[in-house]
Amino acid sequence: MKKIDQLMQDLGFNKNAPDSVKEAFIKHLIKASTGVNVITPSEKREIEENPTRIVQFKTPQQLSFGFVEEEIPKPKTGKKAVS
């Protein structure tokens, strides 16, 4: 089994890329392979530094818009059907 740095090297990943890009790539690999959404270290640090900016959603709510289906009259053309 390969380590993550070997995988990144095999895929041609730039060694000098910013840490945030590396984290995003690893996060994507984890999500694609397991379906689990993980929090990266920089995201965790951001949450700890700014707890008031982070919005915690409780339960999803279904939105409704109250659309009313209206009957639109078809425009009348001066042509008659030929039989």
C-alpha cells in the first residue's frame, strides 16, 4: 500500500503546491473513495478561530414556493385548418 506522498508524486502533483491545495486534493480522494466528507486541518483551524462565523444547520427544511399553474390563452392566428 502506498503512502499519500507517493500517490501524489505518481499523479504528478506539484511538491511545492500550497498546503491548502494538497489538503483539498486529499479531501477529494477520501470523499471519492469512501463517500465520507472530512474536515481538513485548515478548515478545523478556521472553525476554532472564528466560532461565531460558522453556521450550524439543524435539520434540513423543505422549501415551498406556492406556484400556481395558470392557463395561458393560445394566441389566435388568422389561419384556418384546410381539410
